[in-house]
Amino acid sequence: MHLLIVDDDAPVRHACAEIATSLGFVVLIADSVPSARAVLERSPIDLILLDLKLPGGGGLTLLEEVRSKAPDTVVVVMTAFATVNSAVEAMRIGAGDYLTKPFSLEELSTVLERAAHRRAFDAESRSLRERLRSGRGMGNLIGSSPAMEKLYRILSKVASTTHPVLLVGEPGTGKELVARTIHGNGPSADKPFITVDCASVVPSQIEAELFGYVKGALPTATRNKTGLLAAAEGGTVFLDEIADLPLELQTRLLRALQDREVRPIGGTSSSPINVRILAATNRDLSGMVETGRFRKDLYFRLNVVNLLIPPLRDRKPDIPLLAAHVLDRIRRDNGLAYTFADDALHLLMEYDWPGNIRELEHAIERACALSSGPVLHLGDFPTQLQDHRNHQHRAHEEVSEAPVPAARIGSPHTPTEPHVVLSIAELEKQAIINTIRELKGDKLMAARLLGIGKTTLYRKLKEYGLSDEML
């Protein structure tokens, strides 16, 4: 990120520049309002570290100009003399944060990192909102990520054929929707699309559903019933959770697909069928074949084309589109229009969604149900999402924590030599020496004021080669 430091005090300006450079910023400097305007005109600036008292016009004036012309730029104001009211006024105008001189290296580092995080967060939020207004994918599928673009290319070829397709993916990835897209974009789009959930009913009911029965063949069979394989004439039968189909029914299904005919339960004759089979599973069918839990010949019959449906964590650029689709559906259903707060939108992108699209939908529906207004905030979402955000923040804080010298920038003891850039170590040394001298040699109090342990202080003095007589 590009940081502009605006301060007429050269030592402060250069000390801040050194710290900011060590944090990874590209630093530009200005010593007055006119020179700051010149920098802003020729260079894109992400952050500004702005002193409120400047020659050629006050810092508040420049702050107002920046908020008007470049509202995305984050401004941190700093001052050694302003009252609380001036800081409040700067925040009211649009400053993102403030520092009161003299400030420590640790305070400066913390504020700069916080401002950079806010700048990145705001930029990502704007990008997400732009994607919220983007279009759909193929058919009823939503997404334009590389993973989905690859899926669309395969679907465009598969849809025009009548080959069996095995859809493999984690729970909640939308396998049925992919199956419907294949059917809806194929030559039999006007024919029936019938779904059979092999995991939701008992084996005897699945057999009756697939193959049908004749009157009297079952205790409840009071009339003849046509099976779904025959009823979907010319269309598609989608066998969801095919791995849960019992072995004995696997054998009968294989026979029906090979012979292209079915015989109802209790029947004596078979009827021809003309149907396309799409199957789906979230399990390792090849592993089940190896252990004898799934027929190898049926596996090869169904696995003519294998489609892997990407999990949501591998297609995160699609999350804003999916989220917008859910909100649009809720608006159509109950007439209430919701939108996402920045923290909520950022959370949707951070979370890995182990339950995939289904979990995303449920989380947004819950947030809408619990929200006290049209804007969905972080607190409206399920606990596991909020816990994830808190864990991420704690991890970030732990990584960011590092011992930083407690030297004060902008204090009367900051070196005043013009255009001299001091190292952090030298700033630290001068801060320690000046503090001890001001306290008339009280090292314990100096250590407390500097925010370091007394052992550290004595070790530093030894490194500097300083005795009590020299202080």
C-alpha cells in the first residue's frame, strides 16, 4: 500500500517513514499542504498519516479535500497540541484513526496496521458488492469462478448426449441442481425429470418405486403401479445417494440398464424403457467396489462420465452471487429486502463452509430471521461462523505481536537534526537514555514508563556500555 506522511517536523517525518517502510508500505512524504496536494495529484495513495498543524493551510482542510476527492483513502491524523475536540472534529470529517504526539513506535505500528487492514477490507467489500450485481452461470447454476467455468465447459458437452453421468461431490454442493441442468440443456428437456433418493426410503420401497408392481404383489398393492424407470419415458431418472442402494437392488438395476427393460414386482413380463440415468454420491464408490459394498459392473455402467462438483471453499469468488441469490429468493417469498453489512459480507468470504451451499443458504436464512432490520450484521449469523471470525482475529493478533521499542516519536527528545534518518535501535537507545535522565537515574521507574522489564533495561544499558556516571 502507498502511504503519504504529511508533517512539517523532519525528524518525525523520517522516523515515521522508516517504521512504515519496515511494515511494507511504499512511503511518500510531504512537509506542507501544498506539497501534499501535489503528491496526491500525481500518485495513488491508500493511506495518509496527517499532522493537523501544517504550513500552507491546516490539516483539517486537507482532510476535507481528501474525503471529498478520494473517499476510499484512509486518513490517520496526528497532533501534539490539539484538544480532544479537534480529534473529534477530525473523526467527524472522516479520519479513520488518530495519534497524539508523542507516540511510541508500538502505537504507530498498531495504528498503521489497523488502517491498512481497514483499507484492504473496504476495497474487498466494494469488490464483493460489485460481484453481487454480476450475472449467473449456466442454467440455474450460479457462479463464474474458474472451478465453475470448467464445470460449465464439461456440462455443455455432456448435456447433448444420453450417456450415464456420475456426479461426485460433498454434501450440499448442489449435485441435484447440476443433474437438472444437464437434463434441462439436453435433447430431452421437455421430458420428465424424476428424482429417487436412495438413502431416504427402505429397500422394498425403493424397489417398488423404481420397478413398479402389479396388483396383489405387495400387501398394500391394491392396483397396478408403473415404476419410475418406465414412467420417465424419454426423460431422466436421477438416482441420488446411489451408494446407499442395497446390493440386491444394485443387481436388479444393472439388469434393467443392460437389457433396457423392467419387470414390475409380481409381474410375468417386462416392458422396454428409454431413460437416461444420472447418479450422485458423496462417497468413494471405487473404494466401495474394492471392499465389495458396490457392484463393479454397475459402477462402470454409471461412471461413463464422471463429474466432480467443486466444494464452496474452492469457489469462493462465487459466494457473493450465491448470497445475493438467496436474498433475492427471500425477497420474492416474503417481500422483505435485506442486505449485508461489511463485517457480515467479509465473514461469508472468510468461512470455509464445510456444509457448502446448503450451509450458506441456512446461515443467511437464519440471519434474516434474527435480524432486527434490513441490514444483516455479524451477530445475526450462526455461532460457528462468529467463532471462526474470533479465532481468525486472535490468530492475527498473535502473529502481529512483537516486542517494539517504547521510544516516543514527536516528543521533545526526538532528535532534531534535519534530514537525519535514525535506525529503530538508535531511537530506542535515545528514548532509554532520555527517560532515565529525566527521572534522575531511577531505572525502575524508567523501565515502567518505557514498558519494558527491569532486566531488559539493565541488559540494554550494558549493551550500550553506559554506566551510572554516564547517565
